[in-house]
Amino acid sequence: MSSSAERPAPRALPALLLGGIAIGFSPIFVRLSELGPIATGFYRLFLALPLLWLWMQREARRTPRGSKGEWLPMAVPGILFAGDILFWHWSITYTTVANATLFANLAPVVVTFGAWFWLRERITLRFLAGMALAMGGAALLVNASAALGARYVLGDLLGLITACFFGAYVLAVALLRERSAASAIMFHASAVSCVLLLAATLLAGESLRPGSANGWIVLFALAWISQAMGQGLIAHALGHLPASFSALAILIEPLTAALLGWVWLGEALGVLQAIGGAIVVAGIIVARRASGARVP
């Protein structure tokens, strides 16, 4: 693409990759949390709201976009993100963490189809090759193939539903970015997710009170790093990069989580996982060269 209008903003790709790395911290924080998985998800949204509100106020003063009546459509990604977290945690209870991660990482397939059908993005064979390469690397990275079987069917199905929710979330944010600022989308969507996850936490009977100061530190880190910074940067990038490529680049998340698990939690990385991580990066590079800019 040669016209300047079709070139992505120079900081969009670094923002996308940094956002993927930031949300790669989330499995570590969830593992370290003293609360249940749904309550942890609630605090991930609730504690991020002040930062997202400040970002929204700053961006509104600098570059006002959209109207005051557009908050209702912004609730849609909030509902989808809450569903993503709920089904993700539910799937882990019925299958292995590796399986749940593998099937949740099928979200780029959902986004690519939706981007072609609804956003009219041009999907090339070279991009599809890069996507297949990256997703194959992700499968090696989580090493899920050894755990497939009839006993995991329900959990694996829930993992597929997770992928559908997250894929729909990415598409919803991409559509809203055509007319709304990333900060406004993130604040309103996170507020809706927060309310839904609070209700789910109360229904599940999970505690909302961490037992120590370290428990609060973990929750604040999850909210500020993985939600406010990670998802915020991804929402910003979705205004400049194709949704199909953006969803694929987020596969850097399991690579980040694996590296952090090795460094932080002492979880050893095998040869297959190392090869899988390299393949993920190669697939993202191939797909990027086949993608242009986000053209509303």
C-alpha cells in the first residue's frame, strides 16, 4: 500500500506487541492471586478503572471524538470480555491449563473470518500461512497435544467458546475504533465487565478480601499492567492495524507467559516449547509483511 492514508501509525505495531507482552503477565498474576479466579477477574477490571478514567479525560481534552450518547455500544465489548474471562476460567476446571490455553488461542481464526466478512479486510494466502505458522508454534509452546482425550471434551469446548468471545471482543473494539477513542472504549467496556464479574463472583461464593498486603499488590499489578496498559495498548493499535493481524500478534502472550513462568516461577522450558516460541515469532513476522494498515 503506497498512500500515506493506508500506512499504519508508526507506534501502532510497538503498542500492539507491548500490549501482548503486558497481558502475558496475567497468568502469572492469576496464579499468585490469593482470591478465586472470578474474583481475581473482577479486581482486574475494578482496579483498572481509575487509570482508564484518567486516560479518557486526558484524551478527551486533547482530541475529542464521538458523542456522549455512544457509551451504550461500548458496553458490547465489555459483555464479550466478561464472557471471555468466565468461560476461560470455567474451561480450566474441566480440562488442563495447556488445553484451555491452546483452544483459547484459536481466537485469531474467529477474528480473521470476522474481519474478512464484516470489516472487509483483504486476507491473503501469505497472511494465512503466517497465521498457521504462529498458531502451530503456539500449540508447541503450550504442549497441549499430549493431553487430548474424551475426558477433556467439555473443557475443550469451553475453551473454544472462550476463543469466540475474545475474537468477538477484538472485532467489536475494532469497529468502535472507527469513531471512538481507545480510552473511552476501554473505560466503558471495563466498567460493564466489572459489574458482570462482580455478580458472577457473588454467585460463585468467592471471597473478595485478599488475606495479605501481597495479595493486594498482585491484584493491582494485574489491573494496571495486564488490563489498563495491556488491553489499552491493544485497543489503541486496533485503530491503526488490521484486526486480523492484531489478533494474531497477541499470540505473543503465551510466549511471554512461558518465559515469565520460567524466570519467575521456575517452570522449566523444554526444547519443543523453545521451538514453538520461535515459530510464533516467525509466523507473526510473515503475517505482518502480508498486512497493511487499518482502513475504516
